[in-house]
Amino acid sequence: MIETVTESIDDFLTRHVTDQLLTDVERAVRAAAAAEITPRFRQLAAHEIQQKSAPHDLVTVADRRAEEYLTRELPALLPGSVVVGEEAVAADPATYEAIRGTAPVWIVDPVDGTRQFVHGDPGFCTLVALALDGVVLASWTYAPARGEFAVAVRGRGARLNGRVLPAGSPAPGRDLRVATSHPDFTTDAQKRTLLGLRTDGVAPRPCGSAGLEYLAVARGDLDAVAFGWELAWDHAAGLLLVEETGGAHLTRDGVPFALTGGNALPFTAARDAATARRIAALLAAGG
């Protein structure tokens, strides 16, 4: 049984986040996608797609069934752990509070980029993160239609398809490539704040799947993201990927993003600390 009261984060990592656990979780994520997601890619019937809060906020049978699959499998790999999944929270918002609890928590986004998935675009992924006391310890990012699987472990680095993702910084003299909250998911106040990025030396564009944008930062294809929402399933896995490749994250008031909420939004995650500070300062000025 997990002894979360007496264990430090480092102790927990050593005792519980083992190579076997990493392998078992990857296997579960791949199996969930193989069983519930990829067979439905470009095969969805109209009745298998529903709106949640708005026309742009979609959920499919693949989202729900993949989350159910992972909700069964993940706690068995770490007795005493709990799951916070996007679709379960949609059904019962109170379940989100487990992120602020004392038990280890699996944070699950079964299909990140559901809109892309619905439209037959391969830019979607499954996100799983393991957190304790608000600290992300390990993460799994799987883009099955692209054949990409990234794993990060706190203090142990990040890998994409088994290869180490090295740290890096933006190329000197080139505009910073920044993916920002899509207008459909951004309040008017946040739109005004994001206008701070429309300046010389910065090239903003709307984001796609948040998980894949974080992976793009980690692999050096993007310099930063700037997002105006803080739901943990969209950010937990990717933030660790960025951290473990030398990156940093800051809210618009200049402090690191808190997984448990209460952040000054928008926030940024970037390839290095200097870039994070620059983007955070532009967001603060834009507000």
C-alpha cells in the first residue's frame, strides 16, 4: 500500500515510479487506444458525437470508452491511486477535487483534440499523467495516428519513441513560434491579454491539441505555448515533457503554473526559462 503521508516526492518516485510501472502504463494506454480510439478514427457515426458546453466542445463514444478503459486499468497498477478523467468530471465536477487530495492521482484526457479526431485529422492524442501533492511525476503522450509515444519522468528526462528528447533553446534572431489558446476556447479578457504577443519577434498562431503542442515544444518544433485555461488533463502531461527537456512554465504574474488551480491566466510553457519570462511579461503587458 502507498504511504503518501510519510513519503516525500523523491521517495515516491524511487519506490513506485519504476521501469515496470512505466512499461505497464504505456501498455495500458496503447491498449485503450487500440480498443476504443483508432477503430473509430474516420469511422464515427453522427450519433457517436455529442456537444458538451458548446458546438466546438465535443465528446465522442471513443472519448468515453477509452477513459472507462483507463479508469479500470490504471488504479490496479498502483493500489491506492485514483483517476481524474475529463469525461468523468463532465458528469460529476466534484471528482476534480481528487487532484487536490493526498492520494496519487492519474490525470486522464482520453482524446485530447476531440475536434480534430471528429474531423478525421490525425492531430489528436491520449494524455495520462501521474501526480502527487500537485506535482506531476510521470506522463505519457500517445498520438496513435502519428505513431508517436512520449514518456517523461520527473528528474529522469523525456523520450519520444524511445529516443531522448534533448534540451534546447529558440534559434537566435528568429521570431518566437508560439501556439496560443484557440479563439473558441478564449474569453474576451484573455483575447486582449494574448494581444500582447502580437509584437515584433513573436509569431503566434492558434493551437491544436494542447498535448501535441506541448510535445512540439519539447522536441523543438515550437518555442512556447500560451493557454488561457487550467484544466489539469490538458496540461499535466505536457508540462512535465517541457520541464524534462529544459523548459519552464510561468503564469502571467510570473510564478510557475500550479496544477491544483488558482493561476493567473493566461500562462506559458516554453523551451527555456528566458523564453518563458519573455512570454509571461508580454502576457502581463497585454492585460
